[in-house]
Amino acid sequence: MNKQPRRPAQLEDAQIEAIEGDADVAYNSELAHTSAQALMPMGTHFRERDRALVARILDLVDEEGVDVVAETWVRSPENSLPGILWRGYLLREWIRRDKDDAARRYEAAKAAAEGAEAELPKPGALRQEWDLVLAGSYEGDFAELLDRSARLAATLGGVESVWIAEDSDPLATEVTRRRDAFASTAREFEAAAGLVREGRLE
């Protein structure tokens, strides 16, 4: 397993320009961590002079959408902030793009729960929370959101173990196409929630 990355160095202007100009820019750990911290500050605290950089990233997300920033998180390990934001992004995008599939699995999960569905997060509500995270405006308890995401992913995975069925799907990634993808992602969300509570998710 990859070691948790050290605190990222500061981004250079050229790196910001690379994001703005090319969504397929080569993976850069510093870029991934700094963009993740801009959206969900935790663990690492930006110095005063970094505020302009954070503002530029948030402006980019506001103007172009989070997709261009999410591209930098793809290869981040699951025990890092960008890695868990990548998993949240995939869950949110699946709920948004494949809402019929999400609704079908949710209804099947409710039927199997026999009255315990009140404890199961609704996909639409969870998506709205992730929308706020990915816009850099979430003010709730991030650990609780990760716990709810874990609960939904685990439950839906119990309905069908496969998350994304085809390699041609726009959301087909190493995360969504692996064996027992939902169950594995649920465990990663749960572990990340614990790291948040310990102040160790960066």
C-alpha cells in the first residue's frame, strides 16, 4: 500500500496554468494535494501568502467545474484527502449520471432492509452534500459525510457487487471497475472518516 504523502509543496504558476489548459496533465502529487486542500482544508494549513493560490483554484472550479481538478486525484491513495475526494467525486457523479440505476438499487436495498431504510442515506441527499464539498463550500461534519457515504456504498454493493459494469462507461476507473467495488469503496470511506477524526487525513 502506498504511504501517506507528505505535506505538499506549494504550486507554481506553471502548474496552475497546466490545470487550466490541459485536463490530462500528468499526475502531480503536489497538485493533487493542494487542490484537495483548497476544497476541503484539513490537516495542512495554508500560510497567508497561499490564500491567492487557493482563491485561484476555487475560481477555476467555479468557472470550469470540478472535473478539471478531479483529474489530478486519480492516482492518489485511498488514505489521502485527494484519494478520498476522488472516491466521493465518483460516487457523486454516478448518482448524478446514472440516477435511474442508483434509484433502482436504493429501492431494492430498502426492500431488503425491512423497515430500516430510515438509516440509509438517500442518494440525492448525499449527492447534494458532495456537491458542496466539490465546490469548496461544505460546512458540515466531513467525517459524518464519509460515514454516510460508506453506509450507502456498502448497502448498494449488497444489492449488486458490480459498480460500473463496462469499461466503456465514462465512470469506469480502477476504483469503480475493481472486484466488489462498492464494498471496497465503502471500507475506504469508513477508514478515511476515522483519519478525519484523528486529524490525519491530508
